[in-house]
Amino acid sequence: MVLTILSLVIGYLTISISTALLYATWLSGAGNEITPQFLAFASVCSLGFATLSGWLAALVAQRAPITHAIALALMLAIIWGLYTFTGETKEPLSLSLLNLAIGTTGVMAGGWIRLSQMKTRDRAREATLES
């Protein structure tokens, strides 16, 4: 249970801090504003951050990587949904939904990558034991 909570916290912190740092870095320069090109770049980066978050959550949990990735994706959906629909955001709904789709897709991809790594490791152990 402790590893599950820790994995969710690490996964959430990874995606939220990395995205916040990306926007803060971009907007810190004089004359930098959010342009369509920056949003495209941020979307690609967000997919990478989300994939890393899902992978880290599955790594820290040490078992059931898909279950932990689903839990992180649900946690993100609830948090982003509350933030979006409580009226505290000034971005269009379509952008919020795009961020949610990118985040959940990336988190699940990270969980699947970790599952693949675990299966490869297990097959290598079995092959070593057989020889």
C-alpha cells in the first residue's frame, strides 16, 4: 500500500512539476507568449513527461504496472477535471481536453513500457535458470 501511494505521488509530481517548469521557462523570457508553435511543442513534451510519469509510477510500485498506471491516469483525470470544470482555468475547454488525453495516453504508455520491461526481465531470468 505504501509503494502504491508513493508511486502515485511520484508519478503526479513528475508530470506536474515538469510541465510547470516548461511553461515557466518559456514565459520567463521577455516577449515570450503562448503561440500555436509553443503549444505544439508543449504537447509533445507533455506526452514525454506523462510517459515518464507512468513508467516511474509502475517502477516504484514494483508490481502490477498497468493497475498503477490506470490509477495514476484516473487521478490525473479527476484533478484536471476538477480544475477545468470549477472555472479556475482561462484556457478553452478543447485545450483542457487535449491535455487530459495527452496525459492519460502517456501515463498508460509508460505503464505498458514498464510491463514489457518486466516481462523481458522475467524471460531472461527463466532462460538463465534453464541453462
